[in-house]
Amino acid sequence: MLNDNNNVSISVSDDEPDEPGRMRVRVRRKRKKSGLRVRTELTPRLVRFLVKYWILLIIVAAAGLLLFEASRIGRKSGPGEMEKKRPSDGFYSRAVKKPSSEGNLNRLDPTTRVVGGVRERCLKLLPLEELQQLDIPVAEASSSPLKNVIYLSESSPSNREHGSFSRQQAAQARFNLFTGNQTLDQREESFQVKETVKAHCGFYSDGGGFKISEEDQTYLQSCKIAVATCAFGGGDDLYQPIGMTESSIKRVCYTAFWDEITLAAQEQEGHRVGEDGYIGKWRVVVVRNLPFIDQRLNGKIPKMLGHRLFPNAKYSIWVDSKSQFRRDPLGVLEALLWRSNSVLAISEHGARSSVYDEAKAVVKKNKATPEEVDVQLTQYRRDGLPEDKRFNGKKALAEASVIVREHTPLSNLFMCLWFNEVVRFTSRDQLSFPYVLWRLKVLKNINMFPVCTRKDLVNSMGHIRKAKPLVS
């Protein structure tokens, strides 16, 4: 008798002829499928192990990853590597680091957004063939009551001020020989728009600093349209503009303002100014004897006082040093100024709308001291600045890394007043912009363009180095 567990099978072969009374029987034993049984038992064991020890496994994996990253960073940041990155003469306040958005460099793809279910470009430029033929429109008669701005200086007969200032005193007094000592009465008077307005607007004294060579002054006076940036104190690298037409290249002055610290730092990086004064398309203007200890204030001079630096220019475009300008300048003027009949175009703030909310953020991020901000907001409340999020129909806060403008008496006055507020209070120009916009109610043709338009104008690279303050 066969046991059922022996698994016997019987097969009949037809290879040989049948014989009477006989049948050929072949017996074959089937092998037990032990592998299936092992796998069946292993799976629940593995599941039970993972359920019991999953936290420990994650901790071990994370520790291993941290050790790997630490060793990799250690290899990259060895003494030899740091020596390559850090200039030996201490121009930078921290080691050079590559921006996280390095992949943005030289990108020309348009920035888009969805409007009404349709994706469209944020900055609507004219077609290339029209850009090539674009010309500056003939200026129409202005309806502004302001016809002339007189910039106060120490030689002004009606402006004899008490006390003297020097760059050595700039750490204690924000006003100096470059700015002049604007009194509160003069500040109030400068906001009263009439046919002729007198206002402080930098360059107050020959001894105030911000010295430019005669050769560079001649160049600046020749510019009719300017694209400007600056890097003081060994700041950011100089990104070459892209996306312009041949027509714009011949008609636009691309000007970068550097100080001697940035010049030396860039030379150490191998970026040398040519004998003609250019690096690529940028004309580098070296400024000596900067008037402020705070490099952020020095940077406000080319940012806000372009009409003083380019006295014969009709239009200017300001681009922060952290950005690469990537559009045709004439096309930008047409899209943001001429098409909307505006004299000033500036990016809206992407995160906040209220100056009081911005003040809290400035203090929280240590961009200014609580005392500085409190003095500024106390004055603004005393002057009646409301907490509105829109002034004159415009969003109250501006981001201000890109400023496009026509140089008219009214827009020039706006920039002078804005600069004076930055000097008087904090260097955070986002706090003073809404106040000046609110006070100068006659300036209504401002184009506050959305953040996505700003992103189409520039490739944002982020700040590479922290500028070091001047030492008296």
C-alpha cells in the first residue's frame, strides 16, 4: 500500500508493443517544492522585522547619509579649496559661495502665467522685427504742474546750513557733505509740488565724495538711455546682459558702478576691465571716496539718482547686482512705459502690501534695528500715513530690484525724495516708497507691474558675497 504523502505518479509508455497480460509501468516520485515553502515562511518574518524595527532602520539610514554628506563637504572645504575661494587681503566678510540659482544664468525662456484659463507671457514684448525698428517717441507736453527741480547744494544762496559733515562722521550722522543737512522744514517743503521745487538730491558738496574720473563723466554725459547696476564693497559678480537687439546695443549705455574694493576683488577673480573701460557689454565706472560707511546707502546713489549721474539721459533702467538683465531695453521701455503712458515702472512687492507689515518683517529679519524702524514709523504716523494697502490706486509696497523710468521733473523729484527718506531713516527703501508715493499725489502715471513681469525681465542669481562696510 502506498502512503498518500509519497506523491506517486504512474505513466504509461506506448513506445513498445503491448504484450498480452502485461502492462509496462514506470514509477516516478515528484520532488517536494521546498523553495516555495522557504519563501512563504521568510516573507512574514521580514514583514514582522520591518514593523518592529522600522524606526531604528530610518535612524541608521539618516545617520549614514549625514556622515556621507559631512565627509563630502569636508573634502570640498579643505584648506586648499578655501584658499582658492577667499581673497588673501580680506575684501570679503565671508567666503565666496556659489548661488543656489546658478542654473538661471543666461536663460531667455519667457515667464508665463495663466489668465482666464489661458497661459500668456508676463512681459508682452513686440515681435523681433518691430523691436529692431523701434524708436524713441517724441515727448508730448507734460500736464504736470512741476516744471523744474532745483537741486540744493552748499553753494545755493538760500541754503546756508549750520554745521559741517565729513565721511568720518557718517557712522554717527546719516547726513553728510554728500547729502546736505536736510531739516524737517526743508523736508516738508520739498513735498509741496509747484512749478519749481527746491530739494536735496545728493551731490551737495564738492567734498561730499562719490568721485568719478573726468573720462567717465564724459561718457555718462553722452548717454541717452542707460541700464545701470552697481557693486560696492567687493559685492556681486557682473552678469552680462542678454536678449537685446543690435539696435539697442548701439544706443544703450550699460553702466556698472564699482568702487576700488570691488575692482580689486574682481581682478583677483580674473575679471579685469579692458583698456577701453569695458567688461563685455558693461562700461565699468570706478567710484572713489564713497560718502557712506554703510554700503547699502552707497548703493542707493546709482539706484535712485540716475538722473544726476546721467544728466542728459531721457530714460534709465536700474537692475540690482543680484540679477542678470535679459530683455531688450527699448522693448522694455515700450512695454512698461510708452504703451501705458507711464513715467515710472517698478515691481510690486510679492509678499506684503502694508508698510506696517513690512516694518515688522524688516525687524524680524534683522534688516534694521527696532529703534530705527520705530523712529521712521513714528514720523510717518505723525504725518498721517494710513495703513491702506493701496495708494493712488497702486499697491503700497514695491520690490524695487528693477526700476524703469523716464527722466521727467516729476519722476526725478520722486527719486530725490525717496533717497532723502532712505538717508534720514533706514536703508530699507521698501519702507519709504509707500510714504513718498502717498505724499506726492500728483505722480499718478506709475506702472506697478506684477512679480511675474519682474521675473521675465531678469534672471535672479542671488547675492554671492556680502559687501564689507568702509573703514574710515
